[in-house]
Amino acid sequence: MMSRSESLERMPAAADPGVTAEIAERLVALPRSRLVTALGQGIVGLHRIIADIRLSGDELLAIVAFLTEVGHHVDRRRQEWVLLADLLGVSTLVHDLSNARPAGATPNTIPGPFYREDVPEMLAGSNISRDGKGEPLEVSGRIQALGGRPVAGAGVEVWHANDQGVYENQDPHLQPEFNLRGRFRTDAQGRFRFLTVKPAGYALPSDGPAGRLMIALGLPPVRPAHLHFRVCRKGYETLTTHVFDRADPAVDRDAVFGVKPELLAEFRALPPRGGRPCHALDLEFVLCPARAGDTEPNGRK
Ligand SMILES: [Fe+2]
């Protein structure tokens, strides 16, 4: 067992050595575990913040009320705690630390809440816009391994919001099922292609305490326009990522911190059709080999 002085050495110094040292001493008397380590560091850090800013009793009550309200915004369709973790950068930090990929491989990102795994596979070149609303977008891409070898037979799933920034499963009465979702298979050269419409960016919910907090800070919870992709192939790590519209004005202030330089893409202008602007997107994703013990999600390869 660590002594009290050893335990405190491992933790940041606290402004109130009395209560902080007391709780640290109680924790180091417990069997060692990640929970005890995390609680020890978390509690000492929390004590330090409270002492540094001289948190008042009223402010503590306001924090308790805020956290209580977060809990009241949780049900089968809504998870305000996850939204709060997203908006505070916690989700992306945990994801990035757990999903580091070798240089040259396309970065993973959080999948977001709108993924569906039951989308049927479609023929190359199919249109995933099932209501035809929006500005046409032609997407073509290539899946390759580190080193440049094409990855044939990879499953490529795509899902994105419509031109109003709304996903099909948020909007079941106004959009056809599976609208703006597709599943494709790469050819022998690792290529895939499909037709869709240009997505718009969107705002995350701000009718609850997490979104209201960000608005009060002057940081409205907006996401720049993007498409989500998931690429699976046996022998490779499954890639879940985004492609962002480089020209979106919100690209530097993504509310959930998903934008990475490698994920910015240019929507090229094509000649208008039927009076509507048209766009094209050329993509390249680089997979890295699976590590020992990796499993493919849902058994899909
Ligand atoms: Fe999204």
C-alpha cells in the first residue's frame, strides 16, 4: 500500500490540504484499480478548481441544478449526457486516444448518433437520394491500403443529412426510409461511386441544458456540412470517418471537434442540370491492417 505522502506525490497539490489530503488518504487505503486512480485524480483536480476560482455555495447549487436538468433530458430518444460529453470535447478526446492510427491512414472519428446498420447494399452508381430533393452530388472514391494498394471488395457505407441538415431517421414522416444512406462494394481497383445530394450542416439540439450552455457561452452547437463513411474489409481495421465541406463557414468550429485536416474535401462545381447547381466529390480513404484481436463490427467484411 502507498503511504499518504506517496499518494499525494502522485496527485496535483491542492489548495486545501485538509479535506483533499483526507480523501486521498482514504482512497489509497483501497485496493488499487483504475477506478480508484481515476477518482483520486478527478477529486483532487476538482478540489483544485474549486479552490482556484473560489466557488461559492450558490454557484455549487447552480451546478447541481444544471446537472439535474441534464439527467431530466434523458429518455429512449434523447441522451443529454452524451450530448454534453460531445460538446465538451470529451467524446472526441476519448475516441482519438483509443483509435490512434498510423501516419498516412485516414483518421477515425466518432460515428455520431444517426448511423443505421440495416441499409441494403446497392449497385455502383446508384442514387441514394430517394426523394430527389437538393443539389445533385456525384461521389466517387477509392479505398486503398497503406502503401497504395487498392482494397477490392470493401464494404463502403455512407449516411448524411439532407439539404436542410436533417437525417432520415430524425425525420421519418418527411423523408423516405433509407434516404441519403447507402452501402456499396469496391471494385477490383478499390473504387466506389454513387449519386446523392449535397448535404447541409446542422445544429445540435439546443432546447436542453447542454445546448443552452454552449449558446450562453457564445458557442452555438453547429456542425459543418459532412458525409459519414464506414469502410469494412477483412484484414483491415474498420474505418469510421467523416468528410467535411471545406467551404462550410462552420468548418473551424465544429461543435463536436470532429474536423481534421485530412478529412476536408472540396465539392467541385459541375455544370448545372435543370437549373440546379451540381457538385462532385472525389475521395480517397486509406485503411491500415487489423491488429491482433480486432473483430469486424456486425460480422460484416
Ligand atoms: Fe452527422
